Amino acid sequence: CLCVEQEEGRVAAVFNVGTEDISLQEDSKLVNDGEYHTVRFSRNGGNASLQLDDLPAIERFPQ
């Protein structure tokens, strides 16, 4: 399951790896500014990344 959402101007992605929900959120830039934005989400097993526009990707690796 994958959910990409915007809450209070911030982009977040939540995905399930079978045993738990894992979330990634971009806090450094708001998207509720009336402009177009590009959101990229990538997942390989439990590893995931979320990138907004040209900002560095936020990465998550399971413990």
C-alpha cells in the first residue's frame, strides 16, 4: 500500500512493508504555494526515497 499526500503544505509518503507503515516527509519546502511541483517516490524492498522538485532525496533504510 502506498499513500502520497499533502498535509499543511508538506508532501509525505506512507507505505507498508508488510509488518509496519513507514513514512517519509519533506519539511524544507511547502507545496501549497499555487505552483506546480514534481514529486518522485522510489521503493526497493524496505528501502525508499522521496524527492520534491530539485531538493536532495530523503531516504529511508530499514533497521
